[in-house]
Amino acid sequence: MKDFALKGDILYSKSLNKVSQHENSYLVCVDGKSEGVYKKLPAKYKGIKVYDYSGYLIIPGLVDMHLHAPQYIFVGLHMDLKLLDWLNTYTFPAEAKYKNLSFAKKAYDIFVHDLTLSSTTRFSMFATIHNEATLYLMNELEKTGFKGYVGKVNMDRNSPKYLIETTNKSVKNTLEWLDACEDFKNIKPIITPRFIPTCSDKLMKELSKIMIDKNLPVQSHLSENRSEIEWVKELMPKVKNYEEGYNKYGMLGTTTKSIMAHYVWPDEKGIELMKNGNVWVAHSPASNRNLSSGMAPIGRYLREGIKVGLATDVAGGSYLSMFRAIEDTITTSKVRNCLFDSEYYNVTIEQALYLATLGGGEFFGKVGSFDKGYEFDAIVLNERDIPTVLMSELNLLERFERYIYRSHTNVYAKFIAGKKIV
Amino acid sequence: MKDFALKGDILYSKSLNKVSQHENSYLVCVDGKSEGVYKKLPAKYKGIKVYDYSGYLIIPGLVDMHLHAPQYIFVGLHMDLKLLDWLNTYTFPAEAKYKNLSFAKKAYDIFVHDLTLSSTTRFSMFATIHNEATLYLMNELEKTGFKGYVGKVNMDRNSPKYLIETTNKSVKNTLEWLDACEDFKNIKPIITPRFIPTCSDKLMKELSKIMIDKNLPVQSHLSENRSEIEWVKELMPKVKNYEEGYNKYGMLGTTTKSIMAHYVWPDEKGIELMKNGNVWVAHSPASNRNLSSGMAPIGRYLREGIKVGLATDVAGGSYLSMFRAIEDTITTSKVRNCLFDSEYYNVTIEQALYLATLGGGEFFGKVGSFDKGYEFDAIVLNERDIPTVLMSELNLLERFERYIYRSHTNVYAKFIAGKKIV
């Protein structure tokens, strides 16, 4: 891989409340990693290729912590029901189609095409229960140059007969799938029990064993919707709270890394289990609006030291654009604040940029920053269609803010671990 | 004006809960008005020009009931404060710039350019206190072919010294402005007291007189933010509620037509004043999120027979796109429902289409429908970048829904009162 530099207006997060801004500067990539930002290209990099994005905004690639690739076929549709009815009416029938590999290929090709053009560089996504289709998706993502996690979904109860596995089959399929995944270099498997309602105790125990034996991360859904939480109480009457329902299998960061999608309604005791620094909340504000789930208290999580990343949650979420996830994170925090909380809970534009880059990126290793040693994930934003009357007065963070609110979907250029994708 | 027809997939609202869908049909325009929709072009229209938009979705133009043209210069910025601080810190200084006509020309040219490409066909907007700049804006809108209302803003108290008029000057300027407006055919003046906090009792009385004498509609802001409402109580200690604060001047539809922006926090007695059928709530869900104002109970308003239209409220609102206003109306209603209300309050996609067309359109006369006799406002939507795996199974309303959620900003073609604008 050849070394190179990007020239442009460079913005990235240093920490939750602090950004680093470098107008008209150079961002150097050596061996797929950032060598840092320079006002003038140092002599030792003389002769490397320079991509000239002068006047363009360059930020770290955005990290989508939770989305369902198979659901992209109905993105922007079917959001008139709440979670459990929505799953049974729209989502399960749609996911069942992926048993048919030729359907899956057609659908996943479109999904990977659109994800490629988007601002997303890293992700953790759900596929379906089907091994063949899941491996096809992983292969397409790998070929494109993405890095991230994909999970073959497990579900052995409370699911329609056309989209359910026996416990034994679910375990066997998982092991076979994991064997096949060894061919991939950049797309990695993640253990994926759909959520407690669709996974028996026996299945959870088996998945936990595999997770620990093979040192694999885990992803699932937690406390998204109030009816779901009531149901989980009925399903696990002896377990104190939904959080403990995962924790008892080592799935809240006590054994390997974990992502829990949504976490809209924390339990006052269960929330303590979320503070060990090895479990991430995947905040999906659009999905939580669309499915009438609620508004997750992200300001509180940040204050209490819970790890948070942002997510589109396609297709409960209605877009693939992480720019919109940033916007919706900010506006949801404001509405929450206005109705329930104190000023303290507003998520600022600085914080939202952090959450969409370093916040989620940390799950993937050294990802989400341009500091030296971080993997070189970068996107280039074209602001040409933005009103420019006051443009000269804006700093880079303000330009980023304005860009976010302009409903943009795609990027001008994109690099993942030093490879140019767009 | 020559007669013509549009050919394509035609969708429009018949009433709040009912849409009319016509695949591969003709929409005929005669003398700037709709002659209705036909599966086959009737013989009597033989030879008229047919714009062939086969496969494209055609819907009525969208009606933006409330936006601030001068604030477009900072759209997508400066939303870290709540209403009153936001006005003083960002908005008033920005509006003051429009005293300078050359600045105003530059800014309004960009605004009109972007509004032209947008889905908006009708509007009621605020300008600033400045006559010259306001007339320039109106002239540019008129030249483009828009129809709608523009208001020179009045404010004579509680405003910074660089953006305030004496009461007499405010009245005199208003009368001079109204005289100058007589030159316009399609862009009409609307009486525009900014809101009660910035308008003295004397000014309100004078504006009310002018409004009634000249039979002009009126627009203002009502019950947007809780601090604002408290302040109005202090300013008008003898008046029962904020609603009555306007009603006592005949400004809630009892004399002429009225638009009240926001109405996030209705008073349980004052709300009765909003039910006379001649006052519209301009619902601005994005603005109400951005400025931490709250979530207006639109489902309740619809149930109780209050007129509602949708609005972007640029630049408390962060976009010019009425598609986004439709999306945000739906999602705001869901979050409200989930937290406070019953299922009854969800705004459906059918209802949101109605509100964005006929709901607001009625304020402007026969606007917002393709039924015979309505003014011919139509927009054509290009869905080519939408995932198409399931496309053949979608009806027109579902295609519209999916389009809305794809974060679109602009349109493929646009007609206003029979004139092709885009």
C-alpha cells in the first residue's frame, strides 16, 4: 500500500467535548494508518501522492454501530407499527426472503452499493439466520474494502415458523458460519442473538460458550420498547432486569466486547451493569422515533461513563446516512432535555461528532481519529450546494454542523484503513 | 397561458385520511387550473402539450406555512440556544443586516434560488422590518412565478436598538410597504407582528386596524416555548392566556385569515379560540426540536377540528425541504404518542400528505388538490436513487412515503398555478 496525503480542511474529535481544526492542511497516511496532520507537508514525505481537496472538509469516517442489512429493502417504509408488531408484520417476512440466495444477492448488492457511497466506514450489522446469504454479504463488503462486523442472526423461539431455527441447528449453523468466516480479512463475525424474546436460555448459553471460547464480540438489542421490556420480564421472571438477562451470559462486556442496540429505557439497577467500559450503547434515534419507542437518555449515559456510539438501525431507521444519525442524536437530546431533563443532557455538535467517530470507533480498535497511529478512515465532504453568504465567517466545526443539517446522504471521497473506496 | 397535461403516477389527498392514486394517468391543466385526472386523455384535449413523466410520481405542490426568508443565511447553524436567547444572540443580529440592501439582495437571491428548486409552491413567510429589502424579496419571488404571502415584520419593543422601530414608524412603514405591494400580482402582503413580546399594545391596535380596513391576513408566533409563554403572562397580566393576547385584536381568525406558528403549548381555555376554522397552526416540528421548544400535539388539534398546515420555519428549522417537514411531523407525533398520548394522536403518512397540501393550501384558496377547479400546483418526484428490489409491489402512497424518508431536498419538475418553474 502506497503512502499518500490528503490536503484540505481537516476536522476531528480529540475527546468528547474537544475538536481539532486544521484549515488547509495535510493528513498523511502511511501503511494504512494516520501519521497525523501537518500545516506543511514534512520533507520526509516529499514525493508521496497528494489528493488535493483544498476547500473541502475532511473528517474521520463515520461508524454505524447497528444496522440490519437485510432490512434495507424496505427502508423508509412500514413504520406504522411499534416494535413487536412491526417485527411480525413486516420484518420477519422480509428477512425470510434471504433463504433464497438469488434474492439475497440482488438485495445485498444494492445495499453494499449504497453503503459504499455513504459516509459509513465501519459498522456492526445484523444479517439474517441464513448462512449462505450472510457469507455472500460479508464477501461483498470485504471486496469493497469495508472493515467491520457482520452477525449471522440466532433465533430459536417466539419467531414465525418460516424464520426460526431449532436450538441445535442454530448452534450448528453458527459454528459452520464461523468456520467459513476465517477466509475474511477485514469483515469479522460477531455473535448475534437477535434479542432475548427470540433466544431460549439454552441457545443463549451455547452462544455464550462460543463467544468466550473463540473470543468473539457480541451484539444484540436491549430495552428498546416498553412492551418488549414487559415481555422479557414475563419470559425471565427470576431475572432482576433486562440488562441482567444478557449479563448472566457474559454478554454485557464482562467477557468480550459487546454492543447493545437502543437502550431507550434503562433500569435503575440494571444500568450499573452498563458501566464496565466494554459494552457500547448503539444509539439509534431515528428508529426510536419511527417505531414509537422513545428517546434514549444519551446525555445521562455520557455523564455516567457509559460507552455510546451512533447507529442508523436500518430499517427501523429510515436512512443509511450517519449524518442524519448525528442530527437526530442532537435533536432528540434537545426534546428530551426540554421535556424531562436538565440542560446538562443536551448533546452538542462536538459531542455528536465524537460519538459518530471515536465514540463508536473505539469498539473497533484505533479508529475514529486522525491522531498518529489510528487506522486511516477518512471522508471528504463537498459543501458546494450550501448557502455561502456567511461562509467565510465559519470555522470548520460550524461548516460540519451546517453540512449535517443539509440532509446529505453521500460523500465526495472515502478512505478506509488507507484504501480509497470512493 | 397554454393548456397542457402531465403524464405519470398521480397521487393527491381527497381528505385528511383519504388519498387518490392514479397510475400512468393524465393530469390536465386549463387556464392555470386543474381539469382533473384521466386514465386516458379525453378527445377534447387532443393536441395539447403533454409532459411525459411516465414512471415518475406527481403530487400537489407543498405548502410552507411559516418560514423566515432572512434567516436562511444561517440555516443549519446556531441552534444551541432556546428561543429567546437564540433570537437575541443570533437571529436579531442576522436580520439587522437586511437594512443594507446590497447584503439583502445577495442573501435573498440565494434564498429564492434554493426555494425555487425545492418542493415548496406556496408559502407564508416573514421578511424583516426593512421595507426596501422586503420589497426586493417579494419582487424576486414574483418574477420566479411563486404565489404566496410575505410579511414586513413589525417590532417596537423588547428588541435590540439596531432592530426596532418606534410605534409610529412601524405603522408608517407598514402603510408605505402596503402601497408598494399593490404592484404585485401573485405575491401578497400579510400583516406580521413578530410576536406579542416585541409588539406594544398600541402597535397591535394599529396593525389590527390596518388588517381589518384592508382585509389582509395576519401571521405571528404563538406559544412556542415555555419561557416565552411565561414572559407573555408578565407582559399582559390581565389577559387570560396567550391565545387571547392575539384574539383581542381580531388576530385569531375572527376578522381575517390568520396563521399562528408553532402552538406547541396550548392553554386549556385558550385553545377554544383556535377552533373557528379561520386560523391555521403552522406546525414546525424541526424548529421545535432544534430550539428545544417541545412537540406540538397535532393529533389533538386534528381531532378537535383546528386547522393545521406544515412549515419549515427556516432557520429555527434547519432545512427548506417540506419533505423533511412531513417526515418530522410523523415522527414527532409518534414520540409524543409514545410518551404522553394515546394511539389516536399518531399522524399517518396519509394525514401528513394532506397537511402539507390541502391542509395548508386551503389558506390560499383552492390550493393543494388535483380535483377540478384547484389551482395547478404540481411537483414531479424522481425516485431513481431509491432501492428498487421491492419497487414493483409498492402503491403510489408507499412510493411517496419512501421518497419522503430518503432525505430529498429538490424536485424534478415544478408547476405553480399552471406555470412551469422547474
